[in-house]
Amino acid sequence: YGTPQSGADLALSMLKADHWRTSACLQITRRSLIEKNQIRFPVGLLHEDNWVSTRIAISAHRAAHVSTPLYRRRVRPGSITTGATTHRHLASLIELSRAFARRARHLGGSSRELAEQMSARTASDAELTRAKVAANAAVSTAKWYAMRVRMRLRLRAA
């Protein structure tokens, strides 16, 4: 990835090699590119870095990858990425997948391919998330019933 290329071409080649990370904090982007293309984080969505990073890649005429670590990332317990998977995660991924598909229809070349790949990727992530949400709901239901049984036993003992 050492030579400058279009952002869409770079993102596609990295995505195909499973090297592209859509975290916005992993990118250094010119403010003028963001302002010119009116790129904003969507309010209320989780996984919004997918949208912003892809929009930046599609808009960038020149991009390059630097493999040198420039800073350390701090992972916090209970954050959006490390906390429990919820219906909000699922709804956000479904909406992002649809938005990428809509965007792809208005693009051409590698930009279109990138938007289509991101639509498929977020749809796949949504399916995995759907299973996690169902598993969390089953665990929550089991915990709720166990708590009710404990409460009944305490009431009987009182």
C-alpha cells in the first residue's frame, strides 16, 4: 500500500486483504476534504466510523497507508465496541448496509465497488449481531427468571 492511489482503490485493496480498519481515529484526513464533501458522523447510529471512513475513502483522490504505529489505542470496558451487543447495534448495521447500497447506485468504478463491499460487510455484521442479540436476550430472560425464583424463596423464608 506504499504508493499513493485513490482512497477507494486503497480501501478496496486493504478491505480485500482484511487490513482495512474503519475506525476514524486511525486516519489522518485533510479538513478541507471533509468540509468540501460535507462528511459528518450520522447522529444516533453506532458503527458510524464505517460510514465516515468509507465516505472519506470515496472522496479522496489521493491516499496512502503508513504501517508505522503512530499512537496507542486505549480499549475501555463497557464502551460501544466492548460492551453488550444490543438492538441498537443491529438497527445501526442494517441502516448502514442499506445506506451503502443506496450510495453505490450513484457511484462508478472502485467507489461503487467499495460501497457495495461495505454494504455486504455491514449486512454480514448485522447477521452476526442478530445472533448475539438473540443470545443476550436468552441469557437476560434466564437471569430474570432466576432472580424471580430467588425473590420468591426469600419472601417465603421471611
